[in-house]
Amino acid sequence: MTHPNCINNRNIKIIATYVKGKLGSWDPLFEGLSYPTEEYPSAEDFFLDEDQWTTYENFDLVLRKAKTLANEPDFCFNCGISSAKLHSWGRFQYFLKVFATPNDGYIRVPFFNKNLNDTKYIEVVSPPVFDRNTKKMRALLKAKFHEDFDLNRDYMAAPYLRGILSSIPTLWGLPPARVKETLSPYDPEVVFNRDPEFAPYHLDVAVKDGVMTLRHPVTGERAKVGKRVFLVADQINDHPVFMGKYSANPAEALSNTPNPQEAILITQTIQVDGQTLFREGELFKGPYAILDITYDRISCLQRIAPLFSVGGLQDSGEELIETLDQLRKNVMAKNEAYLVLEKSNEELKEAKARLDQYNTELENKVEERTFELRKAQEELLQLNAELEAKVQTQVRQLERYKELRRYLSPKLAEQILSSDQGLGTEPERKLVTVIFTDIRGFSNLTDSIEPEEAFSVLNHYLAEMIKIVHDHDGTLNKITGDGLLIFFGDPVPVSDHAERAVRMAAAMQQRVDQLKEDWTQYGQDMGVGIGINTGFVTVGNVGSEIHRDYTIVGTQVNVAARLESLALAGQILISKRTHSKVHHLVRTDDVGEIQVKGIPRPVKVYSVLW
């Protein structure tokens, strides 16, 4: 299902950067656009924030306005292909620089697509291979729109996507790739009759009795420009895929394809005002788009050239290293869990081997006995099979229960298990409230007492805090030393996640005040600082089926961490968005504004008077 905010603002930034390079300013693009005025001071600030998403209507309006301002017939393609040269991808640039060849870029197009738009899926039908006949690399991609999205609205943006794909080899100093759309999903009757781009030509496209006609934009006479054909599938990895082959004979198509589909084949090229409206050989009304990409093979010198370009990998260092370090920590934790599981699995295998051996010996003995003993042996074997299946079912249930208990309270874990749900596998964007906590003065304590005493203090503190998290139905994501990462709103969605987070933080501070009476015996004045922020994050599993961790990432997580780092002992700092949801429940003081890396404007901060 397509989300209303289905276009990432990276697309707007690519368009705006190209327009600014052509005209010297991007200001006209943002006039009249709707944006969250309570969070952003201007439309420009919002639409150039690559962590935000906007509606397709806004994207379409910007694209059409930019084409008018630039006054280029091939503006959409030129804009897309400029993204590599102008480095207008935003933080995606950091990932692209660690790709070894253009092949890596095309293989990962589905990943980048998910982070650029929520209107279609892109699949690598055939990964890049070297074609000895053309002496070129070739890759095939399939783009299929969501069923609830009107794909004909996207016809204007199709050259923009082809331009981006064409630009990938230029990162290695190669010529742009040739991107040919061998199959198009668009309906010419809808696109060329309703799209404002083609309204001045009064084409009046119609398909009747298998023939497509239109009013010729030059002669004004009715002309036949297309006909109905039947698509014939190719077998790709043992799956039928329509790649652009067709037959005019339905019986012939049926002999090659169990379920041939109709399409419209363009039989005459139509040009007007320097623009090609239809090109002979194009196929419309396919079930999806097929993009045939060819590009030059990269040399060894070109492969290493990006490493020595201006900025090189240094520009992406901090962000990329931070991401990789976090993934490395998750993998290490999963490795430890896997070793325990592997040991248990070996023990089960040994037990099963002994059981199989016993069954074999028993069978040999039973063969020497009477019919009654043979019947008893059969019953025993059946019991063993049922017992093994039951044990496997219980082991799977126990694994799911341990996974849920790792993050959730027993109540929520039982609730999810009873509904046969689990933690999501695919990353999703969700609105949640994120909380970071940390003990102030704990390092001084560990330096002044024995390690056993420090662990005792920490374990007691964590046990009390985790109980409070569970009492408020929060998701305990991580324990890092004396710090906690908690969030509300996933995997169990709640509408009052901001209120729950603030109530939980207040309860924590109240309990800490009680614990401080015990802490005074160590001669240290300790307290807890808490930071809370509400916003959209990406939540899901990171890793593989063997090694994975359920976590959250995104700029809004960094905001919560920044607030926690600024909070004094006994203080609860919240962001403006959290404050807007709880200001009627708690008293607060206006602390002022702070600057957070990755966010273009300062963040308003409030202190909760608990």
C-alpha cells in the first residue's frame, strides 16, 4: 500500500540542485507548496531535508515547474543524469563511493529505490553481465507500481528515473549508460489525453478494435499509430518475465506463454516542437516496466579513481564508520547468541543420534519377538516421531518468546505471541517516541569502589529501571553500560506513545531519588539524565536470519541521544514535537534551542518539571 507521503525529499533536492545550476536559484520551485509549518520555518527548509518525505502531488508540481523554468525538452532525463555530477544524492553519496564498480550500483538499485519513493518496486531481473557481442555490460531491471497507485501520473517522471540510472557509470569516469525501456506500463489513452503536458496538442488518443489512432499534431488528420499485440514471456531464472517480445497472433503467443497479456505497439513515430511523443517500436500497457541498461566495462584504473577524487572516502568517514560500527556491534552480539544456540543444537543432534541408534537396536530385537512386540515397536516409533515434532514446535515457540522478551514486557510478549505475530522483518518508517537515559557520576563511582560493588549497584539500578519500562509497556531496545535506549510505538502501536514516554521518565527519576539514599554510602553524588524525542524513524531487523537485531535508526534517534547528553542529573529534556503532545499533562521550562548534526535547523528543547 502506498503511503500518502510517498516521495523522499532527496528527489526534490536533485531537481532543485539542477535548477539552481541552470538559473542560479531554486527559490521559485518552493512557492505555493504545502509543508509542516509548525516544524519548519520555510518550504525550502522542509523540501531540502532529505530525511523527510512528501506527497506525490508536491513532487509532480516541483518537477513540472522546474521543467518550465529550465525550458528544456529533455529536462527530466537531464535532471536525473545530473545527480552524479552535482552530487545531489545527499547522504547516499557516502554509500556510492564504496562501490567497487557500476555493477554494485545497479545491483543495489532496489535498495535505493525504497529510500527514494514508495510508489513502485524495482527488481533486478538480470544482474550485470558482459555481452561479448556488444562489448558492453548489460543489466535488466523490472519496475512494478503499487496496485493502489495511479501509475499514469508517473509518466512525466519516467525519464527522470532513467537519467539517474544512466548517471551511475559516470561516477567512475565512464560515459553515461544507455537505458532503454523495452516495456512500458503506461496507458496512452490516459496519459496523452489527460496529462497537462500534452493538452496543447489535442491528440484525442483512442484504442478501438485493436487499433490506436490519434489526431496528428501536425496535419490535424486522424492517423493510425499503434496496434494491439500479445506479449510473449521469456524464462528468467525459471520464472516467466515479459521482456518486450510480442506476437500479433494470440494463438502463437498462447503457444509460448500460458497467460499472454495484451499491449499496445507503436507503429509510427510522432514528433512535434522538437519533442518525440511516440517512437516506433515502443510497447505500452505492459504489466510493468522493463529497463534494459548497457554501459562500458570498467578498467582497473577507473575502478580505483573514486578513491582519489576530491573528498574521496574521507567525506563519508564519520557517517559511514558510525553506521558500520553499529552493525558490527549487532553482529558480535548475534555471534555470541549463535554460539550458544550452536552448542544446544549439537547436544540435540547427539541425543537424536543416540535415540536413532537405540531405535535401530530395538527394531532388531523386536524382529525376533512376537506380533505383539512388533506392534509395541511401531507404537514406540510413532511416539518418538510425535515427540520430536512437539519438541521442535516448543523450541520454535521458545525462540520467539525469548526474542520478544528481549525487548518487551512479559505482558506485551504474551499479547504478541497469542496473536501469532512477531517482530517485523522488513524495515519500516514509523512515528515513535525515543528515550535515552544515562547515570551522571557513575564513572567516578566505578573508580572509587570495587568492581563487585559497582556491578551490584548497576544491576540493582537496571532491574528497577527495566521494571518501570515494562510497567509503561515500553520497548527496551539496548542496554549500553549504565545507559538505556527505549522507544514507544513499536512493535505494539499506541497513539499516546509520547505521553507514556514522559510518564515513564518521571517514574524513573522518582525511583532514582529513592535509590540515591543507598548511593550516598559510596560518597558519590549521582543522578540520571534523560532525553526524549518524537519523530519518524526506520525500525526493523538488521543483519541476517542467523545474526540479526531489532533496532531503530534515523536522525530523530540522534536528536534523543543529543538531548540525553545535555540533560543534567535529575533532568528530563524533551524536543518540541514531544512537548506538543504532552504540554497539557506536565509543566515544563523553555530551555532554548540546540544544534544537532544532520538537522538543518536548531531543535527547540524543554525541561519537564516532574
